[in-house]
Amino acid sequence: MRQTQRPRFSVSVVIPTYNRAQYIAEAVESALDQTRPADEIIVVDDGSTDDTAQVLARFCEPVRVVCQENRGRSAARNRGLEEARGDAIVFLDSDDLLAPGSLERRAAILESSPDVDVAYGDMFIIDGAGRRVGVHREYMPGDRPSGDIFAALALRCFILMPAMIRRTALEDLRFDESLAQCEDYDLWRRLAARSRYAWIDEPVGYYRLHGSNTVTQSQKILEVELEVQRRFFEMPRFAELSRCERARAYRYHGVKNNILGRTSLSRHYLALAATTAPESLSSHALLLANLVSPSALSWLVLRRRSKNRKALGSVAGGHDPTERNAAPKDDPAMP
């Protein structure tokens, strides 16, 4: 009896774009020039007014262009997800690139590991001209765990956008269109409550720094990041974490509120950390620092953070990759 051949595990790449005529062709070509090409590439033109449409007109199957009125990148990603038919989805920003073997290796992981829903990795950092200036993890150190990463994500966002996601895991999940930044962090949060992640110890793409994509309102980004982090605390999954894990998340939240000058709110979360895990000396020390000199606490944290990021800022024209369309990805200065 002849066996029926199993259908190939298919991959959809979704590229939202708005006025990125300068970069969009290169992004699409990076998804085409793969050792294992995407089965479909869906470009959602979010109401561009530049030459984006003309640039995209030269592409044919498997590239498909979907146009909509300008509604923001979260709405564009959600539209792309609605259009996608692949077993796995990769969201690629239109000024970034995929590494040549990116889709093949990660598709193999999801296909062979049915318990894993997200495969993510590092990214090379390039400048506007495409010159490589570093690797993201060199400037944003910290753990990149596999498996159940919910507790780690409750501290900070360390996942970059071109992660590969099993489509069935996204059945009832969409990007929150009300968030101006950190919408990716919010999606990873909800996925991590019920899904397992796999870290690939190699860059899966190229993260481009250029003048038009550098967010300068750092305070606003941190405010939105804290809103997303607060949503962790309201989840039933958070209550299942150990006392030490919950206390550490409260510490991070408290220190970041302190940086924003929210002294009372910072004190609340640092006190919550201290009472959640009374044996934690870090919680008591940070609470004491907040009570004695909130400004000194903020200065110390920001000084340590700036040391970790100074090198990249010098080679990238002063741009900080932690301030590009997302929350700060990692904070080694945090306790």
C-alpha cells in the first residue's frame, strides 16, 4: 500500500510597509533569496504615498501585495495575518532583511517539534547603507531562553520581530492596534502564556538603523513598555510563577517607574517585591534607595545602561537599537 506524502510545511512572510520605497525591494528579495524560499510573501501597503507601489509592481508570485488605508503597522500586520495561509508566519519589517538560511532552519524546528510554537534568534545590526555594525545581543546582553519563557518576558522584551510563529498558535491572537509602540512585546506576552519558544543561537535577520526609524521619544516608549508589563501582572499565568519570579518582575517594574519620575508608583512595586519575597535583599536595597534618593537610583541605573549601549551608539550615528519601534529589549542594569 502506497503511503500518502505529507504536505510540505508552508511558510508565509508578512511585510507591512508605509513609505519605505527605498528599502522595500531589498526586504522582499531577502525573503525570496532563501535556502528554503517562502511559500508566499504578503506585502501590506499601509497607504503609502511615495513610490512604494511602483517598486512592488515588479514582483510576481509568490509575492502578493495587499493595499489598505493608512491604519498603522499593527493593523497592517493583522491584515497580513488574515491573508496568510502558511503553517508558519514570519513578520518582517519593511526596512529589515532575513538572513539566507533563516526560514529553512526555523521551519525545520517547528516541523520537527510540535510542542514549539515560536522560533526566534538574534539579528545583525546594519546601518542605512546596509553595512554591518554589530550583532544585537552584543549590545543587549542577557538570557535568551527556550521553552517556557513567560517569567523572563515579564522582565523585558528580548524577542525581535522576525520570529517564526506557528499559525495555529495565532488563531485568536492579533496585534493590539491601540498600542503605538511595544505591540510586538504585547503579542509575545500573550503567546508566552500558553506556548513554548525555541532560541536559535545565530542571527536570523538584519536589523536596520536609519534616521527615519529611530524613535526619539524614549520616555514615551518606556511608558508604553510599562503598560504592557503591567498587563503581565493581571494574567492568571503570572500568579502561577514562583514568589521569586514575581518579585523580580515587580523590581524591574519599580525601577523603570522610578526612571520616569513616578516615585510613588515605583515605591509601591518595590515594596510589593519586598513583601512577595522577603528573603530578597535586592528588593529591600532598591526600596531603601527609592526612599532615600530616587534621583540617585535612576542615575545609577541609567549610567550602567549607557555603558552597555555606548559602543553601538558610536558606530550607528548615535542611534540606539533599543529605541526603534519597540520597547528597550534588555536591561542588564536591572536587578
